[in-house]
Amino acid sequence: MYLRKSLMVLASLVSLSAWGMKALPAKVAVPADNPMTPAKIELGKMLFFDPRLSMDGTISCNSCHNVMSHGGDGRPVGAGIHGQRGGRGSPTVWNSAFMTVQFWDGRAASLEEQAKGPVTNSVEMGMTSHDLVITRVRLIPGYIEAFKKAFPKDKDAVTTNNLVKAIASYERTLITPNSQFDKYIKGNKKILTAQQIKGMKLVDEIGCTACHSGDNFAGEGFKMGEGNYQPFPQVPGSKYDKMYDLKADLGRYEVTKNPEDKNFWRVPTWRNVALTAPYFHNGKVKTLDEAVRVMGKTQLDMDLTEEQVSDIVAFLNSLTGEFPTQTMPKLPPTVNFSLTPEN
């Protein structure tokens, strides 16, 4: 657990200091070894959208984390090459830069580390090694020039480390500030409805903010690489365990093999949660109303009333931010040959 930090706001606003609720920052923290530059961001965007980084040339990062919409894919679980299905849903990439660990189970300590995983995952992008990825990229002249421009000090610019640094740099531009809540907390007292304010008070009163706090509503006080992990279900034995198969995936345990980590998960963000259905690691819950009911019972042992559910959902809708416009990049071409195998 962690200590909640105080937050000073105008006295005329609902007091949020004990709750640890904060406006989303306009900028993200950037690692010292991966400063953001326009050339690096543009390269990362091309790589993010390029399906040639997958074995059969059909899957890009954007296939599962669609930045043209809510940053996921809308499926219960992710889909990869040859129509294979994974075991977990695709978390939204929007505001992922504010998460202190990546993936549902927190197995990646940074965006850079996260970007290494899907390309060589046999179910996702299916490349057999990172060396094969780089070999393929080096066959595209436009990429060689783009890497040199993005990493001008490197004698050999086209490397796996630089590839993931570029993708991470692009992902750090994917933030959604200025939600209704953000405007409210900055002083616009009329932006939230009475029901949204009621829901905002309620999530603190019943205990939701013990885990969902901070500017990203995923916990605060954690350093990059340090995860906020909580059991789900916290209170086992409800009808939802079987109804939504909540305990089948052991979560964090699959990474650590520590029995104490069984069914522990990284606390997800509430930012844009109204847009990211279906819900939870296995995508079994289709609506936000039902997700709130499930959380009330499995985490707090509460049977929320329909009025309480409606109030909480109204507040969660106030966390939908402003999405910066995304445009499709022009990918460097291969001329007179194909990079991908027939099968």
C-alpha cells in the first residue's frame, strides 16, 4: 500500500486532497537515456504503424493499440498473426507513459522494454528473434535514413535498442489531458454535473481511491519500474468469479512464480475508461456499469445499488480526455521485392 499525498485546491471545490486525485500533466517524464526529438518520434510512429515488423506482414502495434480510437482493439483478447488469439485484452496505449509498469502483469518496467515483447511473441507479431526484425528493417533504405536521423551519434543506428526507443518516444506523445475532471480540478466548478460530483465523492467514500488515485487513477507514489499490484478478486467467492472466469489467469504469478502473487494484477488506469470496453484482463465484461458492479463486490464486498453504479459511471465518464489528432504515417517502401514470406 502507499501513502496518499495531499492535493491543494480551491476551498470552494469539493476537497480532493485526501483522495490523491490530480489533473493529468501536460507532459510525461522522459528517461535521460532516451530524450524525445521530432525525428525519433516520427520514426517511432512509422514503426508503430508498420505491419512489416510482424512475420506475415499483417500485424502492427496499431493493430492491437489503435490510436485512431481509444488505444485498444475492442476485442476481449488480442489477435495476432494467422488469426491467433491471446489470453488477455489489449490495454490502451493512451496515457500508458504515465503507468509505472507495462502489461497487465507488470512484466515490463518501461515503454522501451514493453516494445520488445510483442514483436517476438509467437501469438502476436510472430518474429522469431529481434535480430530478424532488425535484418528486415535494414532491407528498407528509407528506414536506414530515418534511424540515422533519429540517432545521429550512433555509428550503427539501426539496432533493437534504438527501435524500441523510437516506439517509446512516439508513445510518450499519446496523452489525453483536459478531461472534464481535469478542468474541474483546475477551477471550473461548473464543468461537472451534480451526478458526476456525487460519483466522485462516492468512489472515495466506499474505498475505490485506495487503489485508483493519482493523476492517472492507477495509484500514486510509485517510481517507474515499480508496480501497483492488487489482488483481483480481493474478496473471492462471489457469483462473478465463475460468471466472468476471474481466477483462471493467475496474473502476476505467471511472471514471478511467487505463490503470493496469484491473481494479482497491475491496477489499470481510469483515464478514458468509458471508451475501453470490454473490461478487465480477459475482456469478459462488456459494459462499464457491470464492471463497476463487479469491482464493488469483488474488491470491496459491496452490492452497489443501481443509483450508486449510475453515479460512479457518470464520474468515470468525466475522465475522458482530449485526444490529439493522429495521422497515418508514410511508410518507407520496399521497391521491387517483398519482405514477408508467403505463409
